Amino acid sequence: MTIPEAEDQEPTGPGLSHFNAEGGAHMVDVGRKPETRRVAIASGLVRMRPETATVIREGRAGKGDVLGVAQIAGIMATKRTADIIPLCHPLPITHVDVSLDVGEDSVAIRAEVETWGKTGVEMEALTAVSAAALTVYDMTKAIDRGMTIESIRLDSKEGGRSGRWERTDE
């Protein structure tokens, strides 16, 4: 016996899965989806004056270790994504890696998130990058209010029905 697909199931074709047949927002029913390994990688950039990058690189920011605190903020945000993005499912995160690399006039941020589950971790990876970038800004805004947070994006994801996707517009 096959179980009929519920009206609020994620559509099998293109479309917006967070809207029901009446156009209202809803949390997607993932109950019948198989558990698979899900991985997402996201990245972003905080642009700043070269002097600000030097302060971060040398660990001289008044508030402390900018890179260490931003890394922890990204990890913590990953675990709380469902609390701040209304239609995200709470997920048992099995791995998070947040890395920050100080360049001449920027801090590049990369987050890799993994779980075994019924839905992907794209939002968790994007949230990790966002929180890390905001933390870099917060910890150094006293010396450079003109910083910009740029290019937060999904770089790749794998798992689930749609399989692997990788950004190709480089």
C-alpha cells in the first residue's frame, strides 16, 4: 500500500515548498523523506580598511580575539538557526567548521555544516557565516564603522532528493 502524498508535502517539481495550496506559509512536512547525509558550504566577506585587517590579524582589537569569538558565534548560530528563521526545522547538527581568513582589507568566512537527516543544512551554513560576519563587525566597529558585509552565499550542498549542487559562477 502506498501512502498518498499530503497536500503540504514538499512539491516534487519546481516551486516554493514553504507555501501551501492556499498560498499561506507553512513548515514543510519532511516526515516521509529518507534520512541522508546532508552537507552545505557557505561563504561571505567582511570588507574593511587595511588598518582594521591588521588589527584583527595581530590580535590587537580592544574587545579581544576577533577571529576566535567570530568562529564560536558562527558555530553557536548554526545550532540556533531554527530559532531565528521561522520555517526551518530544528536539526541534529553532526559537524560544523567555521573558518576565517584575514586578507589585506577583508576577512573571508567559510562555514561547512553537516547532518544526517531529512532536510538540508543550507540555512545553517548561511546563518553561521552571517553570525560570524556580524561578530567581526561588532568587535571592530569602534575602529571602522564603514565595514561592509558582502557576498554571503551558498557555495555547495549535497544530499537529499536534489543531490549535489555547486556554485559555478566563479
